[in-house]
Amino acid sequence: MFDGMMIPFIMLLIVTIALLLERKHQEDKVVEIYEKKLDEWKEHSTHKKEEPKKCKELVGLVFKEESSIIIETFDNQTTDKIERKKYTIESRGV
């Protein structure tokens, strides 16, 4: 009873195994190609790390009260620099 179906079943099993092995082989080949391309890209890449741009930092406020100028600082280091006259004045207005 099973003798008539045994040969097609074995052939189907062999074809299935062959297709699975071929697919695995092709997948490995594609992965190898992409890894090779990635290595080439890393060699020829001109990406340079740029240093972050130094920005101004708010360290105090300047007020005008009647005829005097008042400078309020947020930390002692800034106060020390002002007392040692290590600053520049930039005019942004009229």
C-alpha cells in the first residue's frame, strides 16, 4: 500500500533538503558580500568627528540703576574674573 507513494515522498524530501541547503548557501553569500562592502566603506569613509562648538554661557546679569551699573553673577568664579578685570565689553545696541 505504501510502496507506490514511497518513491515520490523520498524525491520530495530530497528536493526539499536541497532547496533548504541552497537557500542557506545563498544567504551566507549575501551576508559575506555586505560585510565586505561595509569593511570597504569603513576604510574609505571620510567621516570626521567634529568638536562641539563652544557656546556662550550665561553667568550673570547686568543692570542699570539710576547712574550706577550692577552686575549680578551666578557663581564665584565669574565674580573673581570680574574683580581681576578679565573681561571684554561688547555693545549690541545703539
